[in-house]
Amino acid sequence: MTAPTPEGRDFRRDEVIAGEYVLGVLSADDRRKVEARLASDRNFAAMVDRWQSNLSSFDDTYDLVVPPPRTFTAIERRLFETAQLEPAPSRRGLWNSLAVWRGLALVSLAAVAVMGASMAGLFKVPSTGTSLVAELAGKGSAIDLVAQFDRASGRLKVTPVAARQAEQKSLELWLINGSNPAISLGVLPQSGEGEIAVPSAFQSRISAGSVLAVSVEPLGGSPTGSATGPIIALGKARSH
Amino acid sequence: MIDEDIAGLLGRVSLGDREAFAELYRQTSPKLFGICLRILGNRGEAEEALQEIYVKIWQRAGRFSQGQAAAMSWLAAIARNQAIDLIRARKPAANVIDEAYDLADPAADPEKSAVVKAEGRRIDACMEELEKDRAEAVRRAYVEGLSYQELADNFAVPLNTMRTWLRRSLLKLRECMER
């Protein structure tokens, strides 16, 4: 495949390859080549997205067929069972659990988004306030997101906090390097304000490949120094 | 089934909400299972594929962005890709990307086609502008996940003819939708 150029044949060839990929006529090897390019070429990825959305009206052709109940049971087993079998997780067992690694979605712990002026209208308030807060709750979820919008800087900060539960809980952030015991990096502020100041002794230990995990703990953090509640999110750090 | 509901469920799934995942499965699995059955043509394989698909949905829910795609088509694309990967592994197809593409014919203005623009849902109108058998080949390629060779066999034309049909049809569709 060649890089897209603003004019001529290569561009049309790219359009065709993007269309062939979405139609599904390509070989396995060719599909992997297209996917590798999708990851690095935004213009090409936009072509694929566009074919995807153009051709998706053919999806109406597919019949609805209810799958047998065993399929969902198998999916849940694959995603959740290992975690469930360890209600009071021994740290080793949980960290080493393949299902937890495979199954948990990678959650970014604090996303900072710069908001365009048009989106500022989402937060309807008198123009006097400079900082606004919204709580984003999902039913049955162990965490809420607290979104803070700073009108002056145009920045929206989204921080997870433990969802309101019978008892107040905290979210605690852990750092795991390889098979070493998890190190507590601190408790996420309940208010969604502020960030975690990583103790200087631990700063050098956060590198690409380090794993960050979040567990639900009693208010104020784990009483034992290791995670006692369920791990609700975990992900590996990579260069950004 | 409303797309906004599916998008909302996906948002909750991306936060690890298992209830939302179960509800998403309840609402969307008949469609995705239908896709697997149609492409794989085998119930056992379709069930296995459906497992893989929902494991991926659980893992990738956070990558769904509402501006980009309709939620149901995003899910359908994951399902089609999984099913097509399986069938290509089972019945290998010839590689074509590295060979020369014969794209002669409708001489689209290259400057014009160089801009990736959004357009409305006009694929159906544009499909009608294609010759009937070519439109049928495009549709069957998508819906059944057929390879070039299988399409050539089904339409009783040489392989190269089928490649030319589909590639020119893709360019005509693109050109039509940008009009």
C-alpha cells in the first residue's frame, strides 16, 4: 500500500482498499495490513469509517436470531468468573489472574479534556460562576465520574469517585510493577477536586509497562495497606 | 431499539457496569448473532464467534465515540470483522493488496475525491445506479462475507472480472455519494 497523496491514483486506490476491507473480500493477510495502516494513517482510517457508515444500511438485511442462553453464561464466565471466585482477594491471586487482566476494560483514571466553546453550553449556569461540577452516575456502577469545568481555562477535568453506597467508600489507586506487591499511590479525592500527589519515592517507579489499578476501599483507604475491596479498573501505562 | 440507548449502555459498559453489559447483550445479541450465522453458516461457530465479539465489546466500549458512528453499526462492524476473520482463516483467500489495481474508468476528478467528506445516507440510491449484477455482488460481498473467488464462482465470471466489477463499483459509489 502506498501513502495517500492529495491527488490522483493512490487516493482512489486507497478508497478502493478501504471499501474492500469493509466489504470483507480481502484475505486474512491483507486485512492485517489494512488494520496496521488504520492505526497509523488517520486519513485512511477516515475512509474506512466512511465506508463503514455508508455500507451499514446493508445491516438491515441480517435476521434477528436470539442466541441460546448458554452463550451469555459463557461470556460472563470468561469475563468475570475468576474475579468472582476470589471475594476477599489475596493480592497475588488477583494480580496474577489472567481473567482479570484480560477482562477488565482499560479505564483512564483522570481524563482532562479541553472543551470547545460550543460545548461550554452543556453547563447551563449564570455567567457569574467560573467553575462548575457535574456528577455522572451509571446505574449499578461502582464509580461515578465527577466532571469539573473551569470556564476561565476552558478545561474539563473528569475524575472517578466511589459511587454513593450504603457506606461511604473511597477509590484507592495502586501501582504494580511486575510481580512486586502493589504500592498504594493514595486515595482519589471524593470531591473530584485535586489530583493525587505521588510520593516522591514512588515517582520513579511509574514507567511504561507499570500497571495502575483502582479498588473500592472503606472510606479513607485500605486499612491493611493492600487492596481489600474489588478491583474495578486496571490498565497498563504506555507512553503518551 | 434506539441508537441513543445503545450508546448510553456502551458508555456505562466502558465504566465496567455489568448490569449495563447484560442489558446491551439482551438488546443487541440477536442482531449480532444473525450476522455470525449468515457469514459463518454454522451454529456452533456462530456461538463461539459471539462470545469473542462480546468479550471485545466489553474491552473496547471505551473506544466508541458518539460523534463517529451510530452505536448499532459500530457493534455490527465488530461482529462482521470477527466473523470475516474466522471465515478467512478457515477458507483462505488470495492476497490482492500488493498487486496492481486496475482502476481505469469513471474518471473522477482527483482533486474532488481527495477530500474525505461526510455525506447522507444515499447508498441505496447510488446502488441503483450500478448495473444490477454488480450491485448484487457488492451487497452479497458485504452481507455474506464472500471472498473474491467465491463471488466469481457464484456469478460465474472469471476472478479478475469480479475484482474489476467490485473495485469500479466502489469508485462509482464513492463518486455518486459525493455528488
